[in-house]
Amino acid sequence: MPLLHSEEAKQEYRKLLQELKLIDKDYQQLDEKVNQIISLGISGNIDEMLKQAKSVEGLEDDIDNHLVAILDEIQLFTLNAAVTAEEHKKAQGFPRAFLRLIT
């Protein structure tokens, strides 16, 4: 993060990092649950495997939804940063163009 220029950008990256850590934790839970379900199938306990498989779908949906929300945040932040950069560029260009006109 040392290359980030604004405190707002640093805060946004910290926030995203925390959210990604939460997703990683959810993914680890999902991985454990899938392994448990596979073990049930291997041991021949198909009925219990099918019952527990539904809980995996919920975990997958939670992870997917969280990832989509993070992507939306990244896109919005990137768009706002691009608009700000464009505004700064225009603001710097105006005095130069004005000076060329009057000289």
C-alpha cells in the first residue's frame, strides 16, 4: 500500500483486504464441509451425504454473493478514481491553455 496516494484509497484497500480474509475463512469452511460430504459418500452413507450437500449450496451462495459485492465496490472505487483523475487533468490543463491564449 505504500504506492497509494490518498488516505481514502488506503482505507478502501484495507477494507477490501478484510473482506477477502472473511471470504477465505468461508471458503475454508466450505472446503471442510465438502471433504466431510465426500467421506460420507465414500463410506456408503448416501442419504446423509445428500442431506448435507444442501448446506454446501448455501455456503457457495454466500461466498458468491460476497465476491460480487466486493467486485461492485472495486468497480465503483475505480470509476470514482478515474473521474477524479480526469478532473485533476482538466484542472491542470485549463491554466496552461489560458496562459497560451493570453501570451
